[in-house]
Amino acid sequence: MSELDLKVLGTDSSDLLEVANPIQPENKFLRRSLIPGLLKVVAKNPTFDPILIFEIGHGFTKEEETVFLSVATAGKNAKKEIETVIENISILTGVAKSSFEIREHTRDELERFKIKKPLIFTSEINVQLLVDGLIKNNVYPDFVIVTKKIHYRSISKYPSLTRDLAFIVDTMVNPDEIIDEIYSASDQICRVELFDEFSSDKFGTNKKNVAFHLYIQNMNKTMTDSEANQIIKKVIQSITDKFKASLREY
């Protein structure tokens, strides 16, 4: 943590462990909270809305080491989103919602981190309280094991290009299947994100719109428009053939 982080937390350094020879001033202290780290993540992702992130990690003071669960939400529905998260955690663990403090960060705090989002809310709780709640209330949540396929792609040091594609498909088609097919079209597609999905009679009976952000990169040089366009053509052909889809023009 840095002196700036301490100002945002509204605390001083008297109770913190200080690094003897920090390489950078922002790493002067061992962190006592995960909140500044989450704010820095928000600052680095100004184009995404909403931002819904959390971290489970260790915080330190001179007296103790604590494991925290910290949550941050940003965007137009940020307050509602974090209230929903806390309500769900409360239901799962039996820990009262009053145990969670929701904090709305001031414009001054956001400017210190160069955050452009107008609304950011955070909450942080000692994980031990959640564990104690589970034990005390004999709560045994049914944890869902995610079997979704993960597509790992190395990140290029060169800038990527972004393209948006929207398709009209049958309502029974799972967007994850389309995402898998998009990735298989080229190893230069480094990220695919679903950003829109809705059904409408104007698309036809049992039809829906699905739209995706595609991020395309070259590991050895800057990706050109012509190279990206060739990849997009291949993606469109693959999706239309496999899912009997049609490309939607905006």
C-alpha cells in the first residue's frame, strides 16, 4: 500500500508494517485492506459497465493477519448490485446484513485513483465472521462446480483490435457454445464477451439476438484492420454454418 491508499481508507500508518526498502513508493506498506487494490482494477477498466469484482486475500497490521472478502461494484446500478451481493451472502451464511458496511466512495477519492466511473461502492468483511456464521447457523451451502470451458490465450505486448458481432439464432442456442466456436476460428482471438442477448418477434418465431465483443491480437506485431477483417469473415462463416445463424446489421 501507499500513502495515497491510506488516505482513501481514512487511516494512518502507525499500525502498519512498513517495507524496509520498497522498490516503489506505492509498495511502502503491507496492505491492511483489499479495497485500494479493487479501486485500481476499476481505474484500469474504464470502458466496462457494470464492473462487479471481488477478492479474497490477506490484510496485515503489526498485531495480526486477517483474511478479507472485499467486493466492489461500479456503474449505473452499482448500489443495487452490491446490496444484492450482500443479501445473498447473508442468506448463504446466516450472517446479518448489518455486519456488512457498504461504502460509497467520494469524487475526491475516485479522482485520486483516476477513476472515471461516477459511482463506486465497496464492502469488506473478515472471512472468519462468515465461517463462524456457517458453523453457528448449521448452514451448508450447495456450491456449484463451474464446468464452463476456459479459453486461455497469452496476452500480446502489441495492441489488440476490437470488433462487435451480433447474430440472430434460435432461442435454444446457448451463447457459450457460440463463444467456443468463435475461439476455435482463430488463436488470435484473445477474448470474447457476450454483451447483449434478447428475444423479439421482429427476429422471427423462437429467435433471439446475441452480440459479442471480440478482441483480436497478433503476438508478433500490431494487428492490422485487414488481418482482423479476415478473421471476422472466418468467424461469421463458422457461426452462420454451425448454428444456422444470420448476421445482424446494426
